[in-house]
Amino acid sequence: MVIQTTALPDAIVTVVTYNSAADIEVCLRSLAAHFPLLAAGRAQVHVVDNASTDNTPAIMQRLSQEFGWLTVHLLGKNLGFGRGNNLVLNSLAAKAFVLLNADAWLVADSFSPALEHISNSPNTGVIGLPLVYPDGAPQTYAFLPSAWHRWLLLLLRFRYIAQTLMRFAPIKALMQCIPFSRNFLTNHDKPPLDLDDSHSLATAANGEVNSADWVAGAAMVLSPDFLRQSGGFDPKIFLYGEDEDLCIQAKNLGFRVETLQTTPIVHKLGWGRGAGFQLRVAHMKYNSLRYFIAKNVKTQFNRAVMSALLPFYVYGRNLGHFFRGDN
């Protein structure tokens, strides 16, 4: 049931957390600093915590006392990324919804231009916003559809090969002719952004709009019309593949999926020293992507090859865990 309000907020920002104590305060304080609609009382932030076992709930409860626009939802169990977002997307009303990862933060007002665009473009259902790493290096945020050849190139570490090859003009020109490498160039053929230089940040926000097959869920804007028709994320996808699946839903319903060149949002995405291989996470990724393949991959050949590549794609050098059936 949608809760009706007399004055709809211009936007509701949803952040789903799970053991995000290292990042969540930076994320929320960046919203306070760089999203003016919050101070104007025209937007809200809802944080959904998936039963964190670290200090995340305490941090959020402290911040909710400081920020009147912040509402914290503490869950008793981990529902996953999609279902966690759906708790807000399907129960509250707003003129637009913004999804932001807990390990992402603003360095300028990246949301307002996207909200203006989606309000003036009723056929747009999903907008993906540009992402960079904490050092300002570009991060992929718009993707081609998942397919066996794309997964194979990723397994062959095409990204690192492409980063070297794109330095040579003749090879770079050839890469522009191939869809996969052209998409890579679109995302990565940019110098690192100086996150401390306001002129560089302003220059990066040129307002360019492009269509996309699917965009990263780390920073996206969704229209309420699309959400009413789709119901949000597929609850059967616990983790991984849910953002692509959402974009497929949008296109199937006749909505456009686009990117808007606002000031990029910083997204850690495992930046620095991560936790390494996590068997439980790998199992969740495998099960989610197996469901995604069965649901969305239409051709029998593509589906068969992707299914064969899936264990290698998910487990990598830790493939022995998969074949041994480790828990």
C-alpha cells in the first residue's frame, strides 16, 4: 500500500546497508552537504539496514537525531539489496526515487539535474549517474547486456588489456568499432577527475543524455510511474544482477534507460584492501545470477554458455569451493 501525503517530496533517497560502519556516515554527510532539497524540506532519506552486526545501526541512529530528513529502518534479517530497497520504493510516495550505495558519496549536487530531467521526460524510467573511484579514476556505470562473450572477456581480464591498448591511436580507433570495447571507452576514456577542484567538477557535469542497456544500481534515479508498473526489484534476486534485471523490466514496459552526465559520484567498490574472497557472498552471487540467466537470457546457446561460465565468473581462482560444494 502506498502512503498518500498532501505534499509529495521531490525525491526520496534510499540507502541499503549491511555492515557499512566504515562508509555510512561519509555517505549521509555528503547528502547533507550536497543535496540542497534536504535542507529545503523537499526530500527525504531512508536507510534500510539489513540486520548489520557491526556499528552501523548505532551510527545511523545517532545521525537520525542530527538530521530531521533521515529515517532509519532496522530489519531483523538480511533481505538483500533489492528487497531492502523495495521496502521504501513500494510503501512511500514521491515525485522520484534515488538509490545510493552505502559506500558512495557526493562531491557536488549530482541529483538535482537528474530529478529535473526525469520530471521532464515521462518516458524515462531509469537514469544511471556517472561513477568514479576515490582517486577520481572513471568507473563503469553503463553496461552492455550480459552475454557469454562479455563474461568471457571479463574472465580474460579484457579491462586491463584494453587500458593498455587504448593508449595507441590506431588500436583505439579500431576499438570504437566493436560494441564491447566501445562501451569500455565510453566509460573509461577520461582522465582522473580532480575531486577537490570545483571547476573540474562543474566541467564534468555537461548534462549529456545517452541511452543505455543497463546502469549500475550504486547511483540511479527511478520514476514513480515505472515503479508503479514494475513493483521495483525482483525479490528473488538477493544480490547481483538486480540492477540489470530492473533495467530489463523498464525496457519491457516501454520506459527508457538512460545515463545523465552530472558530476560523478564517488563509489568505493572494494577500493583499497578489501575483505578478499567471501564464500557466502560467492554462493549468493552464483544463485542470483543463475536465476537471472534463466529469467532473462532468451537464446539457448547464450544461456547454455553463460551457465557453463558462471562458476568461473563467480568463484575465479577459488573454483575448488564450488566443485567441492563447500558451505
